[in-house]
Amino acid sequence: MKRILFCASAACACAVVQAFTLVGPGARARVVVASDLPGFVWRAAQDLTNDVKKITGADVPLVRGGPARSGDVSVAVRPDGRWEAYAVRVRDGVLEVVGSDARGAMFGVYDFIERCLGVDPMYFWSGVPHPKRAELAWKDVEIVQDEPSFRFRGWFLNDEDLLTKWREASGVRDYSQYKYYHFVVNHGAMEAVAEALVRSRYNLIIPASFLNATRPAEEGLAAICAARGVFVSMHHIEPMGVSGYTFKDYWKQRGRDLEYSYFKYPREVEEVWRALATRWAKFPNVVWQIGLRGTGDRPMWADDPTMPKDDAGRARLITAALERQLAILDEVGVPRENRHVTTTLWGEGAYFHAKGLLKIPDGVTVVYADNNCGWRWQCDLLDAPPPADGERRGVYYHHQLIGMGPHLVSLVPAARTCAMLREARAKGARDYAIFNVGNVREFVYGIDATAKMTWNVDAFAPESWTRAWVARRLGSNAAAWTDAVNLHYKSLQLQPATGVPCFLDGLMQQQLRKDLHDFKRLLNGKEPCRPRPEPFANAFTRAAPPDPFYAALADTQPVFASPRDTYMRLAAQRAGFEQTLRLARRALAGTAPAERPFAEDFVVYPARLMLDFTTARMQVIDADEALRMGDRKGAAAHLRRAADALRDAVEAGKAYCHGPWTDWYRGCEKVSPAQMLALVEETLGVCGKP
């Protein structure tokens, strides 16, 4: 794996090799795109000329075909059998961007834009403005990138509650059985997602949860991404593009109200697989997802309890579905040559595969999942033998994980992600890496880190990358902000036995709901008011007996020895985020005004939110203890402090929703400080009564 970068400014005291001026006195540069290149390369070149305009105010002509002359930028492909490799060099006065294939040429353009023009690939989502310069000139430019560490590298827009309501929806979906996803993400917002994706040099996207390609507005989400030259794929609960909702909708339109069950209705399910595969096959680049799961992110037997009860019987049904789905791809005319097919072992799939019950057809990439927001792989990958010849493996990794979290706050440090991706490659999982990025905006740090790692994970240095990442965005006070960022990611508490996070935003919301439910039972006399015994096993609930789905994900719900243990770890987390805020607020004083919005949104606000959530959680525990000791007045005082903390979180969120992000929290329903506050205030209203 080779990557050389040399992009020296003309102002730097570096040895002159071949100077190049894009904008400057006497410069008459053009961007010349080879005539045989597809539209997505042309769009990358357009982004280049638009960026030059934003930086310098100069118009650089964009030309299709014809010879490049000295002073031009030339974008071309010279096929050599490599996947997405590229080089950017100055030759005979021409800045050549040469890809080994079309996407390689596109990514060469975007790497040049980031490295030499200084444009943040996530600028739309981070708010980092384009730098301003009068000239764009370099003493030398040389970027050489070999094939990436991971062949497929992508985003999964999952649990995208904020994106669906931020801007006016591009369509409405009738999912009467499910609370979320009733709105189709605004197509303009999806254009911004797709642009950030390719600027970051990813080549794959799962563009939505529950995408029904028979509906034009939803199909449009995939089409927008496909137009950027990337591969499009499906959520692991919608193999062949079919979720339980899609199945029900399909048959409802044909006058039948059917349960979603491949066990009961195999022909009907296969008909929908065939219909949706035909729609997806229209896209030029598809990574097909095959599998068999239930309507939501649950096992198939959650929809049909009459399915086989034993593990072997269930695994046989999934195996049969995998084989049938591949046959249907043949039937609808998807060529086997260059066909890309994955199956994601999330939940029960990982359990069955680890036990050797699930048989994966040859040629299918097996995608192994992490077990808790990017902190550890499930046992099926950790215990897997070396891959056989021709066996393909990939990974599914969470920057965002709904229910547990993170959802509103970035909490996975780059060092942890890097360690896991290196571990995955050591296990032979190097064909595919998909990252759950939620609503995108919250995870610009993790997204940029994994963009760099998946191109060259062995060379990635987390500490120096973090310093450079901060310096690029908060350069006026970079050292102070680096300290604050590092402390933020170190403040999250880990469960000692498993090493997974204890108090993510989603987990704290879950537990606060449970604690308030238990508190009300005490108030209503449904449970006796007596102190909890020590030790008290199970601060977090865990499903038992071990259903295969829950068994595979068991350590997503950490278990502590006692309430005191829980409380002390919460106190340590609170202290960490308090100190993060102190460092951040001190750093603000020495930060340039233009950089402060980024600092407020991506360092101050996340630490404040986690501090408020952690404080509220502790105060509810204190309220429970006071009530059990017969101190109802003291319990009410603790609930008021919990409400104050959550009220602060709500107010902080209002500041986060500024300018173009004014309506960003309009769809904030999955992890919601406002909903948590309402629950505390409701409980306080009951507790305060005599």
C-alpha cells in the first residue's frame, strides 16, 4: 500500500521540482476532462472549479476533451487493473490527475482538493468555510495512492430521524405500524450527503432505512447517490431491497393483507424480492444485500412465531433464502460477472454463523458486525479461522447506534476505530467496510477518520491525525482544542469486564426511562419503599433466556455489581465531561471568531450534552434512593436537579440548531432531551403531591 503526498505551497522553502500555478498573475489554467470519462468524474471536476471560485474568486474554465496545454489541469484514466488507484503530478507544466479507473480519477480530484486547496470534505456538514487565497500555486504536487485497504468503503444512513424532517420532505411514507421514517429525506439534503461521501473518497452508500424503490421519491435517494459514481446498497433488514413494510405495502396494493413470513408465504415473498430486484438492477453499481430478517431490526420469528423454534431449523430457513435470492438475481438478469453480494451477520445471523449452522453461498461477502458502537467485534469474527481461498469478508461498524447510542454525540475515538479495523483486516475482513453514520452531521470526526483509515489503515496514526484534524479546523488555538477533544473521547466510562461503553446518550435515555418507571411504582405503592440491597446485580437489564438475537448482542447492555458501582462510574464520567467543558471554554477565549462556530458545535456542545445527560441520570438515582429512605421531599429536590440538567441540554440544542440548521432537531425523536425532560417533569409532578 503506497501513498505519497507532496503538495508544497510556493510560499514554502521547499526544493523546486516542477512549479504549477492554478490561479495567479498571468495564469490561464483550464480543467480538461477526458471525453471518455463518465458524468461523475465531470461532476468532480465541476466541484474543483467551484472550489477554486470560492477560494480565489477566479473562474477556471472546465473543458470536455481535447489536449491539455501547459498550465492546465488534466483529468484522465490509464487502466492498469488496480481498483481506484490514482496519482496527481505535474508533468511538462500540466497538473495530471490520472486514475487507474474512473473512480480513481474522481478520488484523485477530491484528494487534490482536500490536500492542496485545503477544502474540508465535510464542509457542508461541519460548517468549515473554504479558505481564502489570492493565488493557488505550488512548487510541486505529487500524490500517489495505491489501492485502498478496504475495497468497498461506505456510509449507512441509519436511524436518520433528524435528516427526515430537517428540510421539507421529498415524499411521505405510510408506515402505520412504525413510529419513524414517515418522511423521505429531502433530495437536496441527499445531494449534500452524496457530495460529502465522494469528497471523503468513500465508494458505497446505504442511503436510507427502509427504502422502497417502487416509490419514486425513495428510489430518488439511491439515484442521487448512484449519479455520483458510487455503489448503492440496502439495509441488512431489507435483503433484495425488501423490508417487511415493503412486503406488506406490495400485497396491500394487490388486495391482500399478509404477514411478513418466508416460512408461511415463500412464493409471495419471492415475488416481492423479484419485483424489487428488478428496480434496483436499473442502477449501474449495486452491492446486493441478501439475508432473512424480520420487519424491524429483529429476527424473522418476531413477525411469525410459528417459524421453527430450534436454532438449526431457523438457520436452514435463512440458508434457503440466501440461495433463492441469488437465483432470483440470475432470473432478473443481474450478470454474475462483477456481481457484488453481501450478507450482514447482525444479531441472530452472527450467532448462527458462529455455531456453524448458517451456510453462506460461495462468492458472497460475509459482513461481520461490531457489538457496541464501534468498540469490539462480535465473537463470530474474533473466533473465525483464517479465510479460505476466495472467501470474502467485510465489516459493519457503528459510529452511531440507536437505542444504545451514540446518536446525538460523537463518542468513538479514532484510536479505537483504527485498532478495530486493523483487527478486522488481520481476520481477513478487507473487502468491505460500512459505517453507520446516523444523520451524518454529528459524526464528522469519525467519518473523516474512517475515510483516511480505509484507504491506508496500516499507516494511519490516530494521535497525529487528531492533532492535524483539529489544527485544520481550529488552527488559531489548536493545542488547547486538541486537549479538549482528546479528553472528550477519554471521558466515556467503559464496563470493566467487556470494555464496552456504559453510559452513551441512548443508554442513559433508556435507563432514565426505566428508573422513572420504577420510581412511579414506588410512588403509587406498587413496590415497597425500602433500600436496594447491596450488591444489586443488573443496573442494566439483559434479556434471558438467551434468544439468539439477544445472545449475539448481550454486552451492549453492561451489567454492574451494584447501584454504588453504577453511580461512581457515572460520577467519573461527569467529572471528565466537566473538565472537557472547562478546557473548551478556556480555549474559546483564544480562538478566532470564524472558528468558534465549529468549536461550539463539535466540541463544546457534545461535552455539554453528555454532562447534562450524566447529571440527570445521577440525580434520578439519588431521587430513587431518597424515596426508598422515606425522604419524599429530598427525592423531589433531586428530580428538580435532573430537570434542570435536561433543561440545559434542551437550551444547548437550540444553540446547536443555528443558521441553516435551525430545524435540525425538528425530527429529534429517537434520543430526545426534550422527551426526557418531559418524563422527569411528569414524575416530579406526582412526587411533589402530598
